Amino acid sequence: MLFGSSGIRRRYDDTLIGIALQAGKAVGAKAGLVTIGRDTRTTSPLISAAFSAGVLAAGARVYDGGIAPTPSIAYSGRNADTACMITASHNPEPYNGLKLFNPDGSSFSATQQQEIEESLADIPWSDGKKQGIITPSYPVEEHSNAIANKIQIKEGLKVIVDCGNGAGSVITPHLLSRMSAKTFAVNANIAGNFTRPSEPLPEHLPYIPSLITRTGSACAIIHDGDADRMMAFDQNGKFIPGDTLLILFAKYLGAKQVVTTYDASMAIEEVAEVRRTPVGDAFVSEQLVRWGDFGGEPSGAWIFPQISRCPDGPYAAALLCEIAGEWDLSSEIASIPGYPILRKSLELENTHDLLYALGAVNPTDGIRIEEEEGWCLIRASGTERKIRFTAEGKSMDIAKRLLRKGEDMIRIIRKEVKL
């Protein structure tokens, strides 16, 4: 399978360039107009050119948005038949890939992905008489205007924005400043190298609390490489866990129906009606087409259907700033229900085979062990050779026991099947 839980993603090599060319041809054969953008990686221009060449060879037209966040490209896709983002999201620099979106911002469904995969080798090349053209587009401006029209930020609110040298650098600091915030930008150049690991985890951000103290900021915004994710710190320099952000957004928006993933805290069920999906924002997006008024997952992907069905880091950033201007963040967070959650990953070969042996229908969906006072999810990563464990309990002892249970299940099955 080419597609994982969030598009096509793999280490950059000549095979990926070939995949981009063929995927562009397959998309162009079905879409008359395709909008495309890319993140800041040094390999992204070449992959973007390969994908565009495939689209043009199929006779379709390309709107080229240049460097832009994934949500900006997905939002501008409403003016096209399909949108494509060249990115490996939060993965390290040696990786790259493609994400495909429908005009409403939703990711390609499993059926659409399968159709693309099956048609890669079957679509003939054009004879040269029917080729498309490339036209520049301005998705960041369009996306910024849409956000600014929906959200209001307290004038002079101080906020730190760490873009991780990713595509968020071209939108979020400028957007928040335009909306009257006083913005302190960190890692906001687009040189193509990541100063810090791209995934917005607290261990990658030890310098943020002191920056909040020194600047007197009301919060700190953190993006990954393509800015579809947004994580945050409160005014005291405390990292806000993704499960807490999920509940915070749901409460502020008055969301009654929330879509989230199997690895999200059971605490969300205390504030809204919940439907769960496998891990991956594409699954959340697909469910939101049919049901729900807000969705997200603890990794930092927040989907606001009122603007798009793509995870939208810049929109989430502006919304958190609005909240920080109206509520005392740390006090509000302290009032949010929560239970101990433990997350762990194990690097292994044959991760998919192990999950199949354990009984999973789909290895990246995984197996969920449920008990009255907690649960544990065991799943294969869709992008790395890792098995991921998430356990939650109504006490830390319960969470630890369920995590050990999950690890023991993998240890035992490895011995039984000799993988």
C-alpha cells in the first residue's frame, strides 16, 4: 500500500519522485483543475514539480500555491477539483510525501486512495497535444482572510509562535499580528532545515517556558512541519496535553457532537457526545462529513467543519488566542476532567505482521483493550517501524497496568510467531 494513515509518506528517494509523477497523472486524469502546495523541505520543490508534471501530462490544469501550510492548500482546494500538499508533516527531514484533499478539505477516502493506487500504471501518457498549464495561486492570503473573518483576538495579546521552520512560518505569525496580537516568532524562517524536531512534543520544546516568562505571553503556539497540527503552552509555561486541548476547544465552541480517535481520553465523553475513529486525521475528517460539529486527535490535529474538513493549525492558533484573551487558560485547564494517560512506542521490524497475529483487522487501526476503568490501544505506526501503545486509567496504577498488559501481549506474540 502506498497510502498510510495520512497520505503517502516515505524517505525521499528516486522511487518517491516516480510515485509523485504517477500520482499526478492519476489525479489529473480525474480532475480538470488541481491546486498544489509544498512545505519547506529542500526536497519538496522537486516532488512538487514531478506531481505537477503528471497532472499536466494528463491534460489538467495546476494552481501552484508554492510554500503554504497543508490547511491553506486544502482550504484553497474549494476552487479546484482536487488539492495536493507535498509534505511529510511532522516526520524528520529525510522524509517527504503527498496528501490529497477533496474540495471540502476532507482527505481522500480509503476508496479514493485505492482508486489512485490501482490506476497508477494503467493511465497512458498524453501524446503531447493535450497538456495542461500552471497558474500561480495565493492560498495563504485566502486562508488568512477566512480565519480573520471568523475569530477576534484581544488587542495587544502577547503570544509566542514556534513554527519549527515549517510552512506555518508563512502564515501564523503574520496572521496573529494582523489580528492585533503582539507576536514573538520563533523558528520562523523557511531555510529548509528544522532547528528542532518537527513533531510538537514537550520534550522538543524545553526553551518555551522561559520565553513565556520573559515576554509575559498569554500562551505559546507550536506547529509541526506543515502546520496542520497545533499544540500549545499556557501563560505559566505549562504544556497543554492534546486531550486537554480537545476538551478546551469543545467547551469553548459549545460543541455537542465531537469526533475523535480511539487513543483520545475518555474524559471527552463527559462534555460531549462522542464518536471514535481509528487513529489518523483522515478518519476523523471522513466521519465529520457525516456527523459532528468539531473533531480532532490528541496529536494536535484539530478540524473545524465551519471552515474546512482539514486539520487547521493556523485556525486553531487564532482560536486559542481568542480563548486566552477571554479566559484564564491555566484556571480553565485545571477545571477540565482528566485521567492519567501513558504513551509509549517500541521500534520493531514486522510491525504489521505482529498486529495481524494479534488479531487486528488493520494494523494501523490496532487492537483496543477495554476495561471498566481504563483501556489500552496497541497499533502499528502508519509512517514508522514502530508499535505505539496508549493506555488510560482512572488511576495511574490502572494506566500502568494496562500499558504493561499491552506490552506483554506484543512480547508474547513475538515469541509465538517468531517475529
